[in-house]
Amino acid sequence: MDLLIKSLSTLGPIGRNFPAPGTFGSIAGLLAFMSLIWFTSLSSINIIAGFLILFILGIPICTRAEILLEKADPPEVIWDEFTSIPIVFIFCLDEINPGSFNKSILFLSLGFVLFRTFDILKPFGIRKLQSLPRGIGVMIDDLAAALISACLLYFVKTFSLSF
């Protein structure tokens, strides 16, 4: 079971062997989300719901991973980025579809940059959330970064004349 927890929390070799593991975990989550939107018949809201379930499961997974790796919020644990980045698009799901490739790529790229910026810099009290105990602290700061990014992306969608 411990091997499964380590593998899930690090997304196998991605968290352990890649530079900037949080960025690569975010890319993995973005690609999984995009693939599910574009190549399955699942509704986008069901896909988001699935990622929210994975996010909640991440709390005990990341708690156990911290114990196994003997580190607080280990950088190789990227389950938090993987499961949080789809939430960035919760208010713009209609903009991400295979029928509008260029617009989809624009929104996915902007959402990715916003999320990584807020996840790395941790402004607006996000850093304080990270100090919550164990898996909650590991996961909740990424959720906050995703929600702030989602609001900004919605603002861009709503108020930009270029879209």
C-alpha cells in the first residue's frame, strides 16, 4: 500500500525524476483534463467533479506520503498540482472544446500560467494555508491558487474584447 501511495502522490516518475516537479505535475493534470474534455463523451462538469473527488482523496494520500518521505510538503509530491489545475477552468468550461482549438489553447495556456504563478508565489494568504497540518496543507494552497486563477480567467473571459 505504501508503494501505491508513493506512486500516486508523485505521479510515478514525474515527481521523482523531472526538474520542477510541480510544473510537470500541473502539465500532467492539464493534459489529462484536456484529453478528457476533447476525447471522451463525459460532460465537462462531470470531469471537474471527478477531479474534485481526486482532490479530496489527495488529503489522506499526501498525509501518508509526507510520513513515508519524512518531509513536510515534499516537492516530489505533485498530486496537489495534478488534481487542482482543472479547477482553474471551472468558470470557463465552455471555452475549452475541440471545435475552437485556438481559443481552447489560449485559455488552457493562460490558466496554466496563472495557476503556476499563484502556486509558486503564494500571495493573498495562500502561503499561510500551506502551513495547515499534513495533507490538508499540501492540498489546500493549490486549491486556493486554482480558485484565484479561475476568477481571473473568468474576468478575462468576461471583460476582454479580444475573445
